Amino acid sequence: MAKIVPQPGIMDIALYEGGKSKVDGVSNIVKLSSNENPFGPSEAAQEAVRRAVHEMHRYPSTDHTPLRTAIAEVHGLNADNIICGVGSDEIIHFLCQAYAGPGDEVVHTEHGFAMYKISAKAAGATPVEVKETERVTDVDAILAGCTKKTKLVFIANPNNPTGTMIGMAEIERLAEGIPPQAILVLDGAYAEYVEGYDGGAKLVEARDNVVMTRTFSKLYGLGGVRVGWGYAPKDIIDVLNRIRGPFNLSNVALAAAEAAVKDAAYVEKCRAENTRMRTWLAEALMEHGVPSDTSTANFILARFADQEEAEACDLFLQKNGIIVRRVAGYNLPAALRITVGDEASCRRVAHTVGLFKAGER
Ligand code: PMP
């Protein structure tokens, strides 16, 4: 029988590896591997889900008007320029499907998020990786990496897994410098952690070649219900809506996200607590001889002498019930990404790294 084959390039896609959530034979686990909010979703979001459960027999809204309106009000945006997706992953996917195909190039940075490559390849396009400078997005390198074939340029700001970010002037220079046929995608999955940063929303409004993506998975603590959104010029929103499934978000997900975005007090509390513990954790790790770059997100990229030491530390942490993220797949073999947890988790991970550095194995 003839072998049924997928589209060219599909089998070159490396499977996405999520953060681990358990270690065999170890209990009392603390999971610091997926940049989740240690405080979970707000009470308001949970209550909204309890109410939405009674609507499970109904199809959800196809145009997400209540959620888009709520996002627009909270962030001071135009609801007509918003599209909602199954996580921001889905918005990334729509962008690649709609704008990049065979023969086209999708530029992403050396330590950029894995989905850019996956979605580009799934669309039949060619991902093009450009260097960063000391784990910081390098605008000149990106501009040098663009060609006549470039259709999309992805940067995450703050970046995952480095935690670093670049300023608005650099982003504007990038938007101005990319080729005319290309769209700059500003992935703001961690934008909420940066006080006063709009994720590039104003730039989206000022230009016709910039798209911003955001998520409810991080600060809002809703990774499990899968809601993200994009902010883009109207004609791009129109294009993306044509390939969006009409019922891509469930009633439960829509209700949770709408309540979460309106709960300003909870957002503020989680942001402040993250900043406090991130500073504490970075300093504690440094005292144990483990440096990191200044992070602007809800994780720290802890750097070790080499891959061997990073992996040995990871194994020691696992043995002690702490799961962090290896990032060798992001060209960072000598580092471990540690999510900023609650105070007890931060103390536990810092203490255990300290024991490791003191020679325990
Ligand atoms: N962008 C970045 C930079 C991320 O780190 C993540 C989550 N790991 C996402 C996008 C996707 O998040 P989600 O699909 O949950 O919105």
C-alpha cells in the first residue's frame, strides 16, 4: 500500500516539549517549569467559570465581542482591532498560516520562543534564526537577517527564556527597518509583568506593519483554559478572522478571561509579588554563585559553568522535588529557566541550588 505522507517539511518539525510536572518517586513537588502564576487564577475568574458551566450546552460567541470589549476597555484599545485565540499560540499560528508559505521566510531570534519555528514550518515557510547579543534581542542582526522573502519577524519582549527586553526606540527602529512586505510581531506574553509597558499597542496603532500578541496564560493564571489575543491593523484582523474557527474559544474560557482582565486588583497584586520575589530570587542565586541577566518577566535564566553543571543541578533539584526548565533546545545549554514562584517556592529553590553549589549531589 502506498505510504500516506504529510506536506513537505512537516516531519522536520521538532515536537514542542512542555515543562515537566512530575518526577517519578518524588512527592511534594514544586513546579517552576512553565512560567505559571503561583497564585492561580483570580477568585473572580473562578466564579465566572462556575457560572459559565451552566452554558456548556450552548455554542460560544463566534466574535468574542464581550471579551474583546473588556480587553479594549482595560488596555485603552480599539475592540475592532482585537482577535482572540486558543492561547497566543493560536494567533502565532494564524499569522504564519495567513502570511507565510513555501518560499517565504519567518525570522526569529536565536533564543526565541519555539512556536515561531513550529508554526512557520507548519505553514510550509522557512524559519530563519538570527543571533542575539548576550541574550538580548539584536535589532541590527534581525534587520541583516531580513530578505525579500521575509514575511514575518517575531520577537518576544520580554523574551522567553532569557527574560531580557529591549526598549521602544529599538522596536520602532525594527518596525521602520524591516522590508515592506513583512509584518513585525511583538509577542507580549510577559508584557503584564512590566509596569507601564503597553506591549507595543501604540506602535500597532501608529503603523500598518506591526501586530502585538498577548496571553491570559501567565499573569492572569489561565494557562489551562487557553486564551490569548492579538492586536493588529483592521485589514490584518480581517485576514486572520477568515482562517479562525468560528467557535475557537469555549464559553468557559471566554468567561474566565473576561472576568480576569477586569480584576485589576488581582493583576496588580500578582505583578507586585512577582517583582518582589524575582529580585529576591536573583540575588539569592547570585549569592550561591549562579548569575542571571536582569529579568523583566516571571522567570529567571540561571546560568551555570557549562551544560554538565546545569544538567547536574537540574537532576539535584528534581531529586529534591523541584522542577525547573532545561533550555538547551533554545541554544542555552548551560542555563536553567526558573519560574518565579511564591515565597516558599523561591526560598526552596534558592536553598537547594545553594546545597548543590556547596557540593551536594
Ligand atoms: N509567547 C511566549 C514568548 C511564550 O513564552 C508563550 C508560552 N510559553 C507563548 C507565547 C504562548 O502562550 P499561550 O499559548 O499559552 O498564550
